[in-house]
Amino acid sequence: MKKLLYIYNPAAGRKTAKINLSDVLEVFARQGYEITVHPTQERGDATTAARDMGPDYDRVVCCGGDGTLNETVRGLLELPWELRPVLGYIPAGTTNDFSRTLELPKTPPELAEVAGAGVPQAIDVGEAEGNLFTYVAAFGLFTDVSYSTPQASKNLLGHFAYVLEGMGKLTNIPSYHMKVTSAEGHEVEGDFIYGMVGNTVSVGGLVSLPRDKVLLDDGRFEVILIRQPKNGKDWQSILTALTTLQMAEDGAVVGFSAGEITFACDRPVAWTVDGEFGGEQTVTHVRNLPRALTMATGAPFS
């Protein structure tokens, strides 16, 4: 009989993972799995479970927010390639950015159908100074909101919690003087209030990219840098660039794709990876790990 390890975070989102547990397990049972259920107890628990238990299973499914997914992926990537089971994902967090990129269905039973029997698809994973990420590494404006907002507030207010926390930052926006270079030959220098390296169409509802530009298995990330605005006209230029996706290396918003990127700043910069704190340093090297993970999806990527 096929074996499935179900790792879920009981505290994620509005505790929907716990509420919908029986419906999800019923789907897996119908698919013919022998199921082991592992509720996470503390930070890092999903990583330990995926690493230590994963090799004994045909499929690992994690249920929770972006942080739970990140922990599970980290555990699986500690295993040799031949021992990594297919990963299914049932989003149950506050923003669930990566689920939008994967175009996963909405209801728990539908999500379980894909997680347990979806098409295995290899995807890229990122690494920023030793921190793995599935969809984004970022610095600057609003990026500390997801890890500084209390879980209770996230559960109560959902995405609005991020907006409320972020509003207070608009009066005194820090900027970082950086030189950004890539292995593919890009070189940009300036004062930036926000920067991201991602493999996603959505970041906290604040940045959206077209699906035809975001390929999850091409060995490249999308890089976006927002320059420091000096007046209202500059803010309008930023909004226009983000809305129309008209980005240039000398514009208010810089955009390009690359597989390896180095960010060098004149002072330490705090980064987030998949919404969690990712360290603080003056030089940050980000690289793409091509097709490092296999995930269950509803259909092959185009």
C-alpha cells in the first residue's frame, strides 16, 4: 500500500487545517494511502519531520501557511535526491502566496485531491545565504510585517493584518544603497526601498507578475527593485511601473530575471525568506537551485 505523511500546522490561518482534517484524510484514504498524521508542535518541527520521516513515504503533504511549506521543503532538501518524496501542499495560512502561483483549487477536499494524486512537477528552489525559500526572498518596505505580526492578529484579520502593520511604515521609509549584480551580466546601483528575488506571481498582495513571465522550472528568478521616491511624482512613477510592468534598469522600478544575484549594501540589511526572518548582512548572495524539488500540481506547467 502507498504511504503518505501528512504534516499540518494546527495554528495556521484560522486553524482551518485542524477543522478540515477529517475531510482531507478521507480523500487520501480513498486514494489508497496508508496515512501518518503529524501535527507540528513548534517552529522547525515540520523540517525535522520531513527530513527524518520523509524517506519512508511515497508522498509528503504539508498543510499550513507559507512558513510551514518552507519548513517542509527545507527538511526534504536535506535528503539525497533519490530519497525525496513528491510534496503536496494544502495552503491554510494568511496570504498563501505560493498557492496562487501553483493555481491550486480552493476547497480542502479539492486541494487534497491534487496533493495526493496531482501531477509531479519539478520546481526550482532558492537559497539566500544558506536560507532556502520556495517563492521569495526580499528586503525593505513591508517585508518584516509577516514575521513581526502576531499569529493571533493574522488569524483574526487575515491579509488586512499585513496592511495595518504596514501603514505605519509609510511615514519614515528606510532606503538601502546597494549594488546589485547577477551572473548573467546585470549591474544596477542606487537607493532602494524594496527588493525581491522571487519565483511567484504574488507577494503579499503587494506585487503581482504575469503568469507567462514566471516559470517555476527555468533556473531563473524574477528580480524587482524599487528606487527611493523623492516626491509625489516619483511615487506615481513607481505605481505606474508596477501596474503596467514597464520596468527598466534606469527607471523607478527595476526588473530582470537571473539565476544568481549578489546584493552589496553599505550597511546590514534584514531579509525575509518566504515570510520568515532570513538574517541580516551587508552582502547577500541569492542563487537558484534548478528543479530541486518535485511538487504535486493540478496540471503540468506550460
